[in-house]
Amino acid sequence: MKFLSTPKFWNDKSHPLKYCFFLFSLIYYILFQINKIKQIILKKEIKIKTICVGNIYLGGTGKTPLTEKIYHNLKDIKKTCIIKKFRQNQIDEINMLNSKATIFTPKNRLAGLIEAEQKGFEIAILDDGMQDFSFKKNRSILCIKSEKGFGNENILPAGPLRETLSAIQNYEVAVINGKKNFVLENLLKSFKKDIKIFYSNYVLKNKEKFYDKKFFAFSGIADNKSFIDFLKKNNVNIVENKFFPDHNIFSDNQIKKFILKYKKKGVELITTEKNYNSISSKCKKDIFFTEIDLQIDNFKDFLNEIN
């Protein structure tokens, strides 16, 4: 599904439009359960330790930055890799991870885990995969945006959820990105009393590059508004912005038009690191991108929980 932003009624529990999709949600749920049962029946045992970074809300919950953070903190302790199922429309994320980590991109996650195990890796961190039941997860981490939570709490397409809220019980750890949210914490604990909850926030690492400049910001991520909000929070001067669907691949012609339009106005171009990785090398020199650091409160405790 490609959206510039998620449908508004997905985040509004009282919106009547969700009722129009209940039949389709029921069909989705039945098909999901049938596929789940098939995978469980054929589930294979593997020795490599698996840490799955997943979500219930469709897209834009911060799985990839968290996957990368965990990788860099475990790779010097044990031989660690990242598993990300290959999807052509996610080549931007794959390229970004590949430049920083040892990554396997199989068409089938189980096959990737078996390959990693055969090559001597001890830990595999899965960027997504909680809805894949063909293998056992040793630790499962639920990623949530504090502002959005679980939206209207309905499954697709009546709402933004890939599974029902009862799936929370399959996670040992939850990482909430953003402000403290006690309502969300209580909801998590109502499904799993002993779930460990941590908070995270993004820090802009290269903000000094953006001083005394004006920018046209463009992005193609699951939550485009969060990118603009993040830039403004860090006092980056945004004079104009444009949103594209998640994982958008920017053509050279498109980027050149942006450069031609804004450079003569004295305005620079800025995008996300993920989107920067989908731009050809000949155009990259004229574009700024944000380097972020994901900071997790009580990080040592977090690592102890997933180890």
C-alpha cells in the first residue's frame, strides 16, 4: 500500500468510515489466520539467536533505526547480522543498512536465517518479521509511535493494524518513540503484564551543516509529517516541503528539476537518509540529508532485556 499519509479515519476511533471496511477486515483476518496456521505447522527449528524488531501498526514505527542501533551494540560481542526480507520497493532501506551492517536480504526469512547460521553468525536481528511464523523468535520487540499508538485499533483495511491487539502478548519488549504515554503503557500491560517498556527519541547528529541555510525538504517515508516536525524541532529553516509515498524512488530528472528550481532562489535541498540512498550518485552532491541517532532511555537495561 502506498500512501502520502495514512487515511485520517485510521487514527480516529469515532470515525464512522471504518464500519464500511469491517467485512474486508474480517476477510483479511481469516486469511491471516489460515496463513499463520500453515506456517506454524511447517515451522523449523534453528539454532541462531533471533531478535525480531516488529510492529502491529502498518509502517512508520521506527523498526529500521532500532534494528541498526541493536546491531551496532551487539556486533562486537557476538557475530551478528541483520535479516531484511527482500522487497524491491524497499531498496532504499536495504541500501542504507547495507552501507552500515552485515545484512542478508533473502526472499524468504527462514532461508536467510539458515544461510546466516551456516556462515557462523550467532545473532540475527530481523528488521520486521513478527507476522512470519515459520521460525521461532528468541526475543521480540514491539515498535510504537507515542503520538499514534495503535490508531483506531482496527485491523486492515478498517484500521492500520496488521494484527489484532491481542498480538501484543507475543512481545517481550516495547519501544515507544516519542513522549511519555501512560494510556499506551496501560494498554500494553492489559495484554501482557510483564512487558518491558522503554522510550526512544531521535537526535540530529549533523545539525551544524544546516546553520544559516534555507531548505526545500522532500521525503518519501511512512510518516512524512514527522520528518518536517523533526527538522523544525531542530531549528532547520524549511521554506517549502513536498511529500511522496513511502519508499519512493526519485528519478534523476525529478531531482534535477528540484535543484534547478530551488538553487536559483538560494534554497538547498534536504531529505531523509533513507530517501538519500534511493538517489543516484550524480545527484547526491547537491542534496543534504539528516543523520540521526536513536537514543533509548535506560539503554543498558534495554540491552539486558534483549540479550
